[in-house]
Amino acid sequence: MGGADVEAVWRIESARIVAALTRFTGDFELAEDAAQEAVAEALVSWPLASPANPAGWLMATARRRAIDAIRRRTALQDRYALLAARAAVDEEIDPDRIDDDVLALMFVSCHPVLSPEARVALTLRVVGGLSSEEIARAFLVPVSTVQARITRGKKTIAAAGVPFELPSAAERRERLSGVLSVIYVIFTEGSTATSGDRLLRPDLAYEAIRLARTLAALQPAEPEVHGLLALCELTAARFPARTGQDGSPILLEDQDRRRWDISAIRRGLAALARASARGLGPYGLQAAIAATHASAPSVEATDWDRIVVLYEALGRIAPSPVVELNRAVAVAMASGPAQALAIVDELIAADRLPGSHLVPTVRGELLARLGRRSEARAELELAARLCPNRRERSVLLRKAAALS
Amino acid sequence: MPKYLLIMRGTDESNAAMMADIDEMMAATHRFIEEMVKAGVLLAAEGLDDPGQGAVVDFGGEVPVVTDGPYGETKELFGGFFMLDVASKQEAIEWAKRVPAAPGSKIEVRRVPGSDEVPQVHE
């Protein structure tokens, strides 16, 4: 077995091993370090001799490394004696406990004491089983940066005395929404890369979907978990049609809808149905908007009135300038560009999205539709100057040039 | 990301072995499916009925010819599948190794190309 095989087993086992070890030692940092040592050992020894039970090998080795680490801490002698006694009976992961432990691991990795970057890095590494190198590649940052985020994150968890347990009933809703937002951030970075040459990073979006599926399996009664999963599936369903062969973005109205992933749409709609149990939350509403697009044969035949209503609902429960801007786009489609322009101009007057390329992008489009060509061109050129993604920037400049 | 189909291929002997302890096999399969769901990798799983109950539609002639019964002389008949959404071929293989399969059966691991890999239709 080679490095790729070790990676594959680790992908499947990381969350369960780190969760079980954290439960076992009460120390997240120690558990994660011990697990990483086991992976490093596997990379050396598996190519020479494949273990009969790779998952069991990793768990047993990680457990030994954890006990070694505890043994080195002389002050914890008593604890070591306790562990040594339990080691014999605890070889297997307890199936009744492991689901809660994996869930607790997600809550720890997304804990509010952590910086947003550390939450993303820890979740992908510990729950997702990605290496620091893979995370660094996905986010276009140096490996040392990811390693520093993970190390600092683990120290923060220890310093803050974050317990390894499920959040109390009182704080559960808020903590769950914290976990959802980490998954959403990962997905968003995959579906609209904020920087760099590529518009899409499907590998990163995939990690988010995988995490959302795990969370949906562990928290099946939480509608917003299904809402987020539905949003991710329905958005990712359009990936195959969203870029041309040269990687340039293709706008919704120009996409070949036959290239949308029908299986992903069906999974998204099924998740959306589960999300609708008690009225849709913010993720569920966004998923419902994506579902309206997914079930329309063309831009013209899209139920834009429904999309306007959904954005209005979203704006009430999760107000944000980006939602307002999207509502303006939907209003333009449902009722015409003049009404939409009024919404955008209000946003600008209130200076609610300063420095964003999205406002001039939308305003430019609306002005173009109203026949105000030179104003439209100026807006699109401004948008191109503000846009951080090279692919999107060239589309904006092309549109601006077409208006001269 | 890569999707893989794990195709279960059983022989008469492995099917007989499976039927001999069908309750245990069903329970093990149920546990395995749950594990894949919780790992976020399972897209679909189905088992097929007795091939003798099936039919074959043959397009060799001018019109499709239908015969009742199993497909050809194949020794290892397609008995069911798992569709996985995994990070790599190695991960698909790792899951395949964990399938509670009857002795003598085989699992074929095949990649399912994404719709973005299918050549575009030019009209």
C-alpha cells in the first residue's frame, strides 16, 4: 500500500479516530497530534508491509502515540495508569458513542473562540481528513500558513478550556449555525473562488458537500442542515455548465442546461423537502431559490415572481446588502430594470456594499437594459477594477467594450 | 468529484453462501450503508433480483429481440451496486474492501465520469 492508500483510509477514518482519541484522553490537541503521528508512520510502514486491517492499525497506533505523549507528562502518571488499564478493552471504536463524538468534534473544530480561518482549516483537517498540503492548495495559501492556523487553533481550544462535548440545549442552535457557516464558507470558496485564476474549485465544494452530508446524517432533525445541503447540491449541479472549455465563466442565461447534473438536482430537491419541515430558514430559502432555477427550462421561463418572494423572505430573516442586490436582479427579471435600479440606488445611497464589484456589475447591467449605454459602460469598467477574480474581470471588460 | 460504482458480482456458489446466512448479511449490509451515509459518500445502493427473473433485450437484429432469463453465459452476474462520491479511486477501493460480500464474489470498481467530461453535443 502506498501514500495514496494511506490517504484514502485516513479520509474515511480521521474523524472517528480523532473523536475517539479526544474522548479517550480528554485532550483534543494531543489526540490530533497522535493521529497525525500515526498517519506519518503509516506512510513509512505500509509500503513495506500492508496491514490486514488498515483502519484498526491507524487507531491502535494513534492510541499508542497518545499514551506515549501522556506518559511523557510525568504529572499525569495517575491518568496514564488509568489509560493503560482501559487500553485493552477500548481497542474498538464504540459504535453507540462514536456518532456523538464525531458531532462533538465538528462543534469543537467550529468553536466560536477560533478565528474563522482556523475553523475552516481544523474542520477540513480533522473532520474531513485532508492534509495541510491539500488545504493549502485548495485555499491558495502557503502550507506553513495552514499549519500555523491549525497549531494556533489547537492551542486556542486548550487555552479556552473548550470541553469535548455536545453544546448544551441553550446554546445548541447558535453553535449549530456556527458549524453550518463554516461548511458554507468552504462551499462558497469552491463555487465562487474569491481570488486566483479559476472560477470554480470543485474539489473544495465537494469537501463542503461531504461535510454537510455527514452533518445531515448525524443531525437529521435539523431543517437548516438539510437546507444547507440542498443549497450546496443545487448550486454544484450547475458547475458543469458554468465554465467554458477555457475556464471562462458562463452566465446563467447562457448556460446549456442539459449539462446540469440531474442527479445532483434530484438530491438537492430531496434535501430541500426535508428542510421544509418547519418553514425554511436562511439556507433553506437560498436552496429554494436555487431549486426554482434548477427546475426552469430557461431564464425566460423561470418563475421570477417566486424568486422575488423568496428573496423578500430571506431579506426579512437574514437581512444583508447582498440579498438586497440579488432581490434587485430578480425584480429586474420579474418587473423590469427601472424598479430594480431603484433598489440598487438605495443600496448605494446607504453605502451598504462599499468597494464591492457586485454593485456596479448589477447597476451596469440594468443601465444597459435601460439603454443608458455610456453610464452602463462606466459602471462595468468600475466593476472590473474592483473584481478580484481574473476570469470574472475579463467578462466584465468584454461587456463594457461591447457597449462602446 | 469522482463518482464510483461498486458493482457486486456474485457466482452461484457465493449467492448460495449469502442466502444461507441472509439475516446476518442483511444486518451487515445495513451497518455498512449507514457507515457510508455518515461519511457523506453514499449516493445510491440497490440490490438486484434473481437474474433468472430478468429479461435480455438484444439489439443485434433489425428489431430488438427479447429473451427471458439471465444475461448470457456470464459466470459472475451483476447482483447489485453502490454508487459512491469519494475523493479518489483509492478511497472507492477502500470502501469496496469493506463491503460485506459473500466468499467467492467479486466487486468491480468503475469510475462514473461527470457530465462535464462528456463531449459536448454540436448541433
